[in-house]
Amino acid sequence: MLFIDTHVAVFIHNGDPALLSPTGLHILDSAEAIVLSPMTALELGYLYESGKIRFRSEEITGFLSRELGISIETGGFGRAVLHAVGLTWTRDPFDRIITAQAALSGATLLTRDRTIRDNYAGAVW
């Protein structure tokens, strides 16, 4: 299972795969299942509301689901929130929960976020 971070979801939706690293593209192509944390959907909503992205969360997640079979992974979300309490290396609640959910699932997390990559061994770019 591969979790993708918010930036990756936006890049894919916008048709900008060239913004991904060669490693990231390879991991996406070879992943058996690609999922989003519900926190990614929420963060997309915040980014839209603040004018940082042009499309609503529902439009992006709907596209990813319809076109690529990417789903929102809700299993263990409560455990992920509780696990995120201990991830004190960031103040960003989105990063904490997205990372915690990937970690509890034993999954790789595709992210361009350097702080996440420096603190979660399963994060790649």
C-alpha cells in the first residue's frame, strides 16, 4: 500500500507528473494500491478555501478515485490520530496524521516534504 501526500495528489490531479521525482514516478507506477489519508482530503479543502489551489477537495479526490482507483483509507484513523500525538517533530497536524496513518499501516509515504522524509523512514520522494 502506498500513501500519497497532499502535494502529490495535487500534482497528479493537475496532470503535472513531471513535478514528481523519478523515484516517485516509479513507486506510483508499481504500487498495488494507492491511498489517501482523510487528512489529505481535509488539507485539500483548506488549500482551496485559502486560494492556494484551484479545485475543491471533492473534485480532486473524486478524480483520483474515478481515474486512478485511489481511495481514501479510513481504517485505523482513530489510532493514527492518537499515534500522531507523539510525532513532535512537526507542528503541522496534517503532516502528523498523514505520517502516523502511513506508519501504522506499514506503508510507504510518497512526499516531497523534507521534514517528513527526515523523520519517517518509510517516506520517499
